[in-house]
Amino acid sequence: MKNSRRIFLKNMARGSAVLAVGGLGHSFGAKSYNRIIGANDRIHMAVIGCNGRGGAMAPIFAKQENTEVIFICDVDQIARQKGIEAVLKTGKDAPKGENDFRKILANTDVDAVYIATPDHWHAPATILCCAAGKHVYVEKPLSHNPREGELAIAAARKYNRVVQMGSQRRSWELLTEGIHALHEGIIGKIHMAKCWYTNNRKSIGVGKIVPVPSNLDYELWQGPAPRRPYKDNLIHYNWHWFWHWGTGEALNNGTHEVDVARWGLGVDYPLSVNSTGGRYFYQDDWQTPDTQLITYNCPEATVLWEGRSCNGYKTEGRDRGVLFYGEKGSLLTGHNGYNVYDEKGKLLKEIKSNAVIDGRNTASPNEGLDAVHIANFLSSVRLSKRPNADVETGYKSTLWVQLGNIAQRVGHTLHIDQSNGHIQNDQQAMQYWGREYEKGWEPKL
């Protein structure tokens, strides 16, 4: 953990081409991961995880030109069938269903995978897929913890795979225009960026240990995470609020806004990170903060992220967004547009999108805007180029919010090494850089 990321990646690149997770090992030769897809070739996709977000994204992938979803993978039989039916409704052929996605990795027909599993599976699945020669579109956050993010970068680079994180705002045309305007100095030097997310989530109650439903492979659902008994308030969404599997609202939604702030500022890592907040609204099993304020000190600016899971009052009239404050005025970003104000708050420019967007929709806020990010991924695969939200870009933005959660958990400010994003001189905080794994499930390159 003391080595720089550069040394870390160099060492990882010397590793074996064998990767094993959960007792299922795969060894892949050059033919299985060096296939070059031509500009006009059909891309065959596998979708992993399709109860919520994956169920909405599978048909969007299926609708893309020269693209076919040939596998739907989910540990829940009911969710798996929902994913298959969603693809069928697009008029395409029915994909094959599979419980264990690892069984399809040796299938040379699969070119790329889309990963919408719970957070604790994101990086381990990405690493496995890269080692098997598959390109990857993985939902945010890239990883459950920073070390996994480093491993994901190493896997993408070692096997020369395209890995796109689901920071779809990186592909939105009008928002990109607004970020370029920032970089060109439309509001002068930026001194602060404020990010926020709001919702009205209800209590998850106190779970009871009950038998695992017959439709669910709970052993595989847990995967890399050390084993815990099944409770009736965990699956399919409430795992977000348990540190063991999830990463809280900060990474569940804050990753998007913090990514935009980092993009606008052009900053790789903050100098220091502090977080305050807690679980205030209900007394239940929810562990992560429902109210949180993360403060990032950067070389020439401050970045704030405000998360309110249980109070839906909008900020600046929006359920989520980013507001940049500069020496010549301010720029407010929306879902796919932006407003420019002078230093007194007078509106100078308003760029609107016609898209109807629901920022609190956990499946798909807007199909068209999801599709442009998917199109960027597929184009990157065909052209062998880095996508808009490349794995390293995704790692840095994910890391910012992970650092906020670490600061929250240790209760003090973190100081960050500008060369690699690591936490400096803080053994207590660095305990959260990685995690413990179920024996035999450790992700390895």
C-alpha cells in the first residue's frame, strides 16, 4: 500500500495470466483475449445482473446497431427471466440464461459484458472478464474499495481490454459542452464546486434471518464477500446501505456528481478529505449515512458533496446536480444541460435538453442518454480506443467518494498523496483501502 500506483501496476503486469475466484479457475491463451473486432463486426454481449439497472440496460444494449445480447446472467432465477423477457420485447432473439457468469467466460462468442451486480462484485467480475478476453462496461462505482479499483486498472491494461464505467454523463453532449466552456474560462478560475443528491428513502427495518428463497443462489450472490446469514431486508436493493456489500449513497449516486466536479476542475486527486454525517432518520439496519457532507480541499478550489437520502428537498430546484463557482460567475449543470450566471447571479445563458429525466430512477433516468454512453463503449470496442469513462477515469472519481466514506468511518481528515491518490501516514484509514474476502474468492491477476 506504500508503493505508488505506477509501481503497483508495473508489478501487477508481471503476474500470471491465470485468474481464480471462488474456486473456479480459468486459464486463457492469446487467442481468447486478442480477438480484434472490426469496425463493422457484430458485438455479442453478456449482461450480468438484471434485477434493476441491468434489466433496464439489457434491452438498450439489444437495440444498438450490430449488437446482440446473447447471455443474461443473474443469481436470481426470477430476475434472470425478467432480463430475458426485456430483450425479447425489443424484437431480438432470446438470450440464453445463466446462473453463474463465470461459466460463459470461456465462450469465444462473447465479446463484451455489462456488469450491474451489487457493488462488492463490480471489480472482481471486471477483473475476471478482462482476464477472459472480454471488454467490460461496469456500472459505478468501479469498485467496493480502492485496492480493487487498482486491480481493475491493472487487468484492463494487462489484457488490453476496453473498460468503461457507467458515468454516463461523460458522454452527454450538452453537459460536455458545458464542461468545455468551464475549461475555456467562461466563469474564470473556479474556486468551489458543490454537488448534491436528494431522495425520500424509507426505513429498511430490522431484518430477520430466514431461509434463502428457492429462486436465489445466495452463495454466489455473496461471492467475494465473507459469508453472512441471509436476512429478509437485504436483497435486492437494501444491500446498498450495508458496508459489507454496499458503499452508501455517496457511491451509489454521489459518484456521478463528484465525477462531473472533478471533470470540470481537471483535478486528479484532492489534497485532503473530510466527512460528517450519519444515519439520523430511522433506527434500523441501515449502516451508511443517510445524511452526509464530504469536503474536498483541492489545490485551488473546494469541492462539497451533500447527500440526503431521506429528505427530498431540491437544491437549486434540482434533485441532483453540480454548481461551479468562479471569479466571473457560476455554472449550474443539470442532467444534460447547463446555466451560466454572472457574479451577481443574473442568468446569462441557458442550455436545455428536451430529454425527460428522472434523476431518482434507479433503473434508467433516460433511455436515450444511457444509449449514448453505451454507443461510446461499443464504438471504443470496435476501434480499440479508450472510452469516455475509461477505467482509470472511473477509478479516480470512485476513489474520491471512497475517500469520503473512509474519512466518515475513521472520524477525521485524510491527507492524500498527489502522485497516486493514496492516504498518507494514516494506518487506521488505510485499513479501509482493501477488504477481507471469503477464503478462495480473492481477486487475483
